[in-house]
Amino acid sequence: MLSPKRVIIATICGFIFGLVCMMLASSNPDVTMQIPLGTKLSILFSRGITGFMIGISAIKLRWWLHGIVMGAIGSIPMMFPTMESPSIMIWTLIMGLIYGFLTELITSILFKAR
């Protein structure tokens, strides 16, 4: 059964990691121009949606693997706009894996919302 506590905690974690991701992207010294607001909002909401996906998912995996898989799935749409820069594309996926793992860790282990 779907736990509202789990959905709320995972979604909040997703948005918090979205803010972190947005700030990290904005602080990249390799970027010669400022990141547009639309891109920043895309990062924020993509990570928030990933958290929501983790919260509602009924896939039966160990908690840590579930977070990694859902983080990867949630990062795929964010990778397409970065195709001209393979390093950014790879980092988008890596950070999605990390944020997914951390979201699931906080949700399942810290708050015991399984």
C-alpha cells in the first residue's frame, strides 16, 4: 500500500537535492555564461519528480538499489539537453544515481517510510 509519509518525504528530498544540483550547476567555472532560469527550474523540478517517483514506486528491490535505479531513470530526460557536452551528460547521470540513493536512504532508513 502506498504510504503518504513516504511520498512526501521522498518528494521533499528530491526538491532539496534539486536545489543542491541547481546550485552546483550554477557554480561550474567552465560555464562561460549564466545558466538560464528555465534550465535551473528544469533541474529543480526534474530532481523533485525523481523524488516523487521514488516515493510512489512499487518496484521490489533492496532500498539502496531502488534509489539508484530510480535516480538513473529520473536523470535520463535531463541528459538530452546536455548531449553536446559528454562530460556534463555523464555527471548528470552520476549525480542522479547519488541523489536517488540518498533520497532512498533518508526516506527508508532515516524516516523508516518503506
